[in-house]
Amino acid sequence: MPRQGLHSASPPLVEIVIPARNEALRLPDGLAALCRKAATLPLRTAIVVVNSASTDPTGDIVRDWPAGPVPVSLVHCDRAGKGLAVRAGLLATRAPFVGFCDADMATDLSALDVAVSLLTRGNPLVIGSRLLDASVAEDRHSGIRRIGATAFHAMARRIVPDATDTQCGFKFFSGPLARAAARSLRTAGFAFDVELIARCQRLGATLTEIPVCWRDVPGSTFSVPRHSVAAFRDIAAIWLRLRADHAAERRAPVAAPVFPVDVTAGLEALPAAVMTA
């Protein structure tokens, strides 16, 4: 999809996607905080905001964002769904390293330093986890939502058993890996993270989890009554889809390479100072 509002001709080495649906109230503060943090990273960084079929001025905020050291661009996604928005954003990137975080910046942005450092050292899939011992997570969810999250996690572990927290909205990747996995991504809703992680692993990526500081920010677009059934249905569909893909690969008369993506691609573009830091 076309990108609008890119303010710098210098190609970034890191691109950060923000999926945003009706985020006009929360986006300005979150985007400003991310721009400030991104400007301190050792690699040139740009931000891609995906306007996910918003009916409020979310797109206008991004289009009117002032030029600065961190370029901010806009991608339009005409259909609602966080999975669709993240997919559109990842496919619009070109950088050697990419990732996404939520518009509310619930994950403290200090995790960016750790994620970028790990990426530059060849770790192709870096995700935040609120369940690691070193994490600090402020949880104001209702008891019903916590029970639902526990059940969802148990199902997700059947697909990605080595991920302790698939739903933390902070994930970073080798760019080629993210774009290859996103092309095959079919889950439109909130369970998309599970399929995205699974597809990255099928492409040969080893998962690295990092601790995060996370706070529950009011205004979440996830609603237990409206989205829980769909999320569980999506988990079942992901499991079936991956099994079908695996069966098709086994039946193929001429097997394609199982891991065709160079998940460390992009390291050669890094400044020597970054590689030796």
C-alpha cells in the first residue's frame, strides 16, 4: 500500500509499525513518545502508522505530523482488524529490521534498546513477554478477562509452545523474515500474533523473549464480550491452517526449501560501530 508523509530520503535501518484504529485520542502522545525514543537509537529509525479503517481523525494526525529526525509515514488499511493492520504495515516496510508496538505504548519503550541490540546480533525474532520473572506488569483486568487470557494462552501454547506471552504488543524481527511471514498471515483479528510467531518459526527463526515493563492503559480496543469468541475461533483456525500447510508440504512432489528466508539478512548494512558495540 502507498505510504504518505515520509520526511527523509535517508533509508532507515529500523522501521516500527503502529496499528491504529480510531486512536485519535491516544495516538498523539504515544507517537510523540516513540519519536523521542527512536531518535536515541543507534540505527536510523522510521515509524509507519497504519490507519485501520478509522472513522475518527487518526489519519489526519499522521498526515499532519511535523517533520523531525524520525520520519513518520502513513499506510491505509481499508478493513478493520489488528492482524490486517500489522500485516499491511510490515509489508510496507523495507528496512533490515522491523517491528510493531501498540498505539498506547503500554510496553515501556526502554525495551527498544534491548530489541535493537539483539536484532543487530543476529536474533531474528524478539518479542516482549509480561510473564518473565524480570518483567513488571501492571494488570487491572477483570477476573473474567484474566480467566479468558489463561485459557487463550493454553491454546496458543499448542501452536507456539516456547512463547510465554504471545499477546504482548511488542515484537521485532529481521525485516526479510517479517515480510515473508506477513505475506502468509491470514488471521485478521487479535489472535494474529500466534500465527505470525508460528510462521516466523517455520521460516527458521529462533524465538527470543525479553522482559518488559508494561502498564494497563485505559481505552483498549479489545472487548471480552465482543472479541473473545472470535479470538478462540481464530486460534482453532490457525492450528488447522498450519496443519494443512504442513500436510501440503509433505505431499509436494518436489519439496521447496523449508527455511527459504535468510533471517539474518541486513546485518551487512550495519555500521561497524553498531556491530562492535
